[in-house]
Amino acid sequence: MKYGKIIFAGGNGYLGGILAKHFSGLANEVIILSRKPQAEKGNIKTLIWDGKTISTWKEALNGADLLVNLCGKNVNCRYTEKNKTEIINSRILPTHLLGKVIEDLENPPKLWINITSATIYRHAEDGSQDELTGEIGYGFSIDVCKAWEKCFFESETAKTRKIALRMGIVLGRTDGAFPRLLTLVKLGMGGKQGNGEQQVSWVHEQDVANSIEWLLNHEEIQGIVNCTAPDVIKNKTLMHNIKKAYGIGFGLPAPAWLLEMGAKIIGTETELILKSRWVIPTVLLNSGFKFQYGKSEEAINDILSLRV
């Protein structure tokens, strides 16, 4: 199917680049809303916005088939009060702004997807969490997710279908978690992190794009959708699979106390590594979506291949 116009708000980062490339071959026009100007690449162009004020970018939303909001400060930082404020505002303000604009448009986007986070569910080692019966956790990162989704759903967008896409850990070649884990493996430090029993809910970058395309074509789906591969694995298994695929058999483990020391040094939080995320994509699976990379071994081997 050929689409008319696809828009990515805050789409100048890693995931935005993956999505823009994917949809550039499926749409007449791909527009990225970004603070930084970029040269046009084929049918991909950038419009300037600050995520806080309405300006000329508003008209680009008219007649769009899809709007994906990717805005949000990277949570890979220490949770200082300053960073907490920036994490919250970088999500709430653009979401509120987009909702306000969509409410006023005569021909608003047909589908608005807000990329949120699967970390909203509780730490779970005893059972899976899904959109239907999953339990919400507690703590700062969960509070951010709750406020974010509340802001998203409270806007009145009668002509626009809305989906909060709760994203797992995206595995890809150029950025995100995988290159960092691979670096540990290369340095001989690719053992389990903590006790290694924490579940890891991940998704291959290509399946992120595929699932968004699927949701665009299935108008019966709305509300909360988990975007995670069905093959949830333990941290120690993930690290073993990366070592095996790379051809290294040894890897020093990193106990929790060492991770805490390291996190302070590099400016991050151990929660990103030690929280057990056991999240299942029930809505996608029930709708018939097939993951291209449903097993972690398949995803890892693909990322390590010469695929371009």
C-alpha cells in the first residue's frame, strides 16, 4: 500500500532514522519534526519545531496518514532533580502540544502513535505482563510513563485513532542497547549482569518499523499496545547468545554492587539493567502480526551480519 504523508515528531534520533528509512519507500512524503535542520534526502524532509510552540509545522499534520511521536530525553542518565524535570517535560510538553494541534485540525492524522515504554510494568520475575492483565509498577520511571500516557489519552481527537506503543529495549546495529552490550563482550566483560535472572523484553529495530506499519493498516487496533518480541529471555541468556554469535566463550560477570559503582561513573542508573521486564505483545500477536525476528538468536545474528 502506498501512503501519502508520514510524520515523525522528534524523529532525528536513532529510531527516527530507522522509521524514516522504512517508510520512505512506502509513502509519497516523510516529514521529520526536529530542532535541528537537515538536508532533504529523497522524499524525507525536516521541518523545524521546538516541541513547545505552534508554528508553520502545524500545517504539515493536515492530511497525514500517520504521526509518530518519538520525543523524550534519553533516560540513560542519573536521576538528578534536573534530569528528572527534563525527562518529564521532554515527553509531556510535545505530547500536549501535538494533542492541542490535532484537536484544531480540519483533517488531522488518521493515526497518532506515541512511543512510550514497556518499563511501565512492575519488576516481574514471576510471570509475564501484557496489555490486558499486566500490573503497573512504581518508582520514578513508571510515574513518568503514567503521566505521559495520561497526557496522550486525555486529548480529544475524535478523528484520530490513538495508540500508546509501549516499547521494549530496541536491538539494532548503530545505537541503543546492543552496541553497548557488544562492547562489553569484546572487552571480555560479557557475563551476566547482577544475578542474570532479570527478564529482558527486547525488539529488533526492523520489527519496530514492521509493527507500526501493521498498526497503520489495522484500524481496529487502538489504545495500549506492547512492542516487544514474544521471546522474552533472561539477562544471562541474552549475554550468552551475544557471546556465542560473536565467537567469544568467556565473559566476566558484573555483580550488582559493581554495576552501581559503574553507573555512577558513567552517569546512568542500574535500573536500566537490573529491572526485570517480562512483557508480552498480546495485542499484536492476537491481531495476527508475525515478528520477523521472533527469537533473540535470530535478531543477534542479523545485527552482527553484513546487512546494510
